[in-house]
Amino acid sequence: MLSKLSTVSFSGIETKDVSVEVQIASGLPNFVIVGLPDKSIAESKERIRASFSHVGLTLPPRRIIVNLAPSDLQKEGAHYDLPIALGILAALEVFDKAQLQEYVILGGLSLDALIAPVVGVLAAALMASSSQRGLICPSANSNEASWAGAHLNVLAAPDLVSLVNHFKGACELVAPTPPDVKNKLTPTYGDMRDVRGQSMLKRVFEIAAVGHHNVLMIGPPGAGKSMISQRLMGILPPLSPEEAIETTMIYSLAGMLPEEGLMVQRPFRAPHHSASLVALVGGGIHAKPGEVSLAHNGVLFLDEFPEFSRATLESLRQPLEANTITVSRANQHITYPAKIQLIAAMNPCRCGYYGVPQKECSRAPRCAADYQSKISGPLLDRFDLVVYVPQVPIDDLLPQKKGLLVESSATIQQRVLNAVNFRQQAPTLADDDLLPETQKSLRIFAEKRDLSARSCTRLLKVARSIASLDASVEVRSYHVEEAIHYRYSSPNTYSAIS
Ligand SMILES: Nc1ncnc2c1ncn2[C@@H]1O[C@H](COP(=O)(O)OP(=O)(O)OP(=O)(O)O)[C@@H](O)[C@H]1O
Ligand SMILES: [Mg+2]
Ligand SMILES: [Zn+2]
């Protein structure tokens, strides 16, 4: 007796078709799973046995062979329990096995035959949808599966018995519907209005929001660096539906999805500087996306930037350039998406007050030189904007300053959206189409500072964002000059950085 059905294997957010073949033959009672299963899949035999006995079934005293094909692909994860169990039931002709053909099946099993939630359901659902098949998944993952589109036939079952009853025609499972996520769009971060003074920093953040530029902030304690970073979320354009699906796939694989099964807001990740390299880049024994991927299509905020280990900081170079991160495991490489906007904050020196008027740095200038040198040249090269954030004058902090216009996040976000829309609609001009005056100011500055090609490209990108805020199709020399100002004019006390 033979049955064959489809499940999935994951490499990052990529999916591969895996077929589960079950043969039940006469011979000494035995139950083996072949096809490079990892330990957790090998253990699924015990969960299947226990679930079957819970519902009053016993495995036949025969030879049960389960083959996971292709046989040269390493398989891992907890989602093979359900397809193997269904394969055995189909081979035993408990129901008509032809019914399983049009599904991709994944799910875990508990000892009492409940179907346990698993990771990666949205990616599997999209795979099923693209090959015109349906999906069988745990009911705990049904919200997530429903985001693959209304046309996808989803069977989300709470337990093995209801699934078997469905196939026997005894009791039909109803298709899940996408939950309402509108009420989830309320912001969880503060408003830009709370940030007093710091007008240049706010302008920098507005420009950064238009072009998703990376920002490094250097300044003394309590200047508002952490405060403004959290508020960036309120001025960024909302996630597009495609971005939401991609980000959701990552959170699904990490087992971190909210109940509604969809990421509706850009992620903001702020790992502590003591976070391990694996926590940051991903991988590890159970191959999980790391912080750089959890921040995909959103913001990675690294506070006290030089305090991160050198290995951690250098690992950011790939995602900042390629928008992906590749992690090596025992015998394979896994690539996760990692399109991040990096916002980093640091004090000018370890004690925090180097170069601050009326404050003393006890070990100047070594204190600053040592601290700033932790940021390598190539890493620094990847920041589009590097700004010095001074302490806020007390006058700016006092709330009732007359005539002071403090803009809300909503106002700033509207300008950002206008700029982004303008750029999308304006005819795109190639970089070699620059106005002669713009080329000239760019060349003069690049030669004076001996800029790398990457720095030049990034400078021009910032200038383009500034031009879009100006609703200007052309990048003018004053746009370039403003971009230069926000990247290359930290006070000369910050020699290592500027
Ligand atoms: N520009 C500002 N406007 C209003 N409040 C501010 C401002 N800057 C700082 N504060 C107040 O000071 C607190 C500390 O600011 P924040 O944590 O952002 O400083 P920081 O620059 O990140 O300092 P550190 O270098 O110590 O991390 C804020 O929570 C806020 O209450
Ligand atoms: Mg801070
Ligand atoms: Zn110091």
C-alpha cells in the first residue's frame, strides 16, 4: 500500500517542494523515515504513534517506510508530523487518498492528536497558491495562511480527527477568512512633536525617511538620540502590501507573528549591544532569522553603536550593501532578506562628554579617538547621513516658548509621502544626466575629500531625496551641498568620524 503527498522545506524564506511517500508492506513490524530527516523529524514517529493511539488507532504490525524526496535535501522542522501521519492514514485507506493530491500539507502533532502550530505557513501558502494547489495547515496558523489570497483553498484543522472526518465527508472544515487588521494600525511609538529643538536632526530624519537612508548620530548623553529614533516610525511611508507579505514571512519563520498573522507596520528592532552574532544575523542550530532580517523593510536601531562587538558590526556590511544576509551552517548557506534602514547612535567618547562645552572628558583626546575608531572605514562608508547632535538648549525644552512651531509626525509624514510619490511619478533621470552645475559641485567635493565611489553614490542618493522633498526633478547643486552638510560636517573634534 502506497501513498504520496506534498509538503515543503524552507531555506530562508525560499520554499522547496518535498514529497512524502509512505509504503506499508508485509515484513517485520518496523517504522522508518528516510531522506535526510533531522532529529526532530525522526522523533515524529513517536508523536504519530501517540496521536494514533489517542484516537484509538494502532499502527499496523507491518513495515512502514516513509521517504522524504528529494533524498539529497536535508530536511528539518516540526511541520513534517502531519504530512507523514496523513500519508500513513491514506496508505491504510482510511479515506480516499486522491483527495490529498491537490494540497501542500504542513503541521505538527501533539501526543493527544491536536495539530500543533508551525513556522513558515505563509511561505508554504504562497508556494501552494503559485502552483494552483490548496493548503492543509494547523488552525492556529489559519489567519496567516489567509493572507496568501482569497483564491487559496485552505483547510485549517484543529486536530487529526476533524481532518480525517473532513476527508471521509463526515464533517466539513470551513475556510478561514482574513481577520480585520485596521485596528492594529494605531501607533505604538511617540510623536515627533515631543522632540524639542534639534531642528537639523529632524530635517535629517525627514530626508532619511524619504530615501530610507542610514543615519549615524553622535552626541552627548540625553540629547534625544534614542528619542527621535523611535519616532522615525511615525514619519516613514506605510508598508506596501508586498512589503507586508515579505516581512510577515520572516516573522512567520521566526515564530514571532502577532495573532492576526500579518505584519501591518514597519518593524523597529533595537537589539542590545550585548546581543550575540547569531541573534543579530540569524542562523544557529534551528536556523532562525536574526535581528537584521526581523528589521527587513523597517528600521534597525543600534544604540551605543561602538559597544557592539567588532564581529557584529562587520557583519552588517553585507546587508547594508546587498539587502540580504547569508549565514553558513554545517553544510549549507541560508540567505534571508535584510533590507534595513540602519539608525545608529553613539556618544563622542566612552565617558560621553568629549567636545561638549562646560563638560569634561577625563581622558581627552584618547578617549574619543579610541572610541570612534571602533567604527571601521567600510562601515562608516555605508552611512548616508552622519550628524552631530548637540545638547538641547534649556530654552528649547521649555514647553511654552512663544511662536514656536512644533510639527507633528503626521505633518512630517505627509511631506515624506509627497516626496516619495513625486519621485515615483517624476521621469527618472539617470545619474549621468546630472546638471553641469551639480556635476561640478559633486566633483569638486569628491576630489577634495577623496571620496570612494560608494560614498559618492550615497551622497547623490541623499541629494535626490532632498530634491524630491523640494518637488524638483533635477538635482541642483544646493541639494548636493545640503547632503554634504549632513554627512561631512561634524565638528572637527570628531576627527575619526568626519
Ligand atoms: N530634544 C529633546 N526634546 C525633549 N526631550 C528630550 C530631548 N532630548 C532628550 N530629552 C529627554 O531626555 C530623555 C533622554 O533622551 P534620549 O534617551 O533620547 O537621549 P540620548 O541622546 O539617547 O542619550 P544617551 O547618549 O545617553 O543614550 C528623553 O527621554 C527625553 O525625556
Ligand atoms: Mg540613547
Ligand atoms: Zn571621554
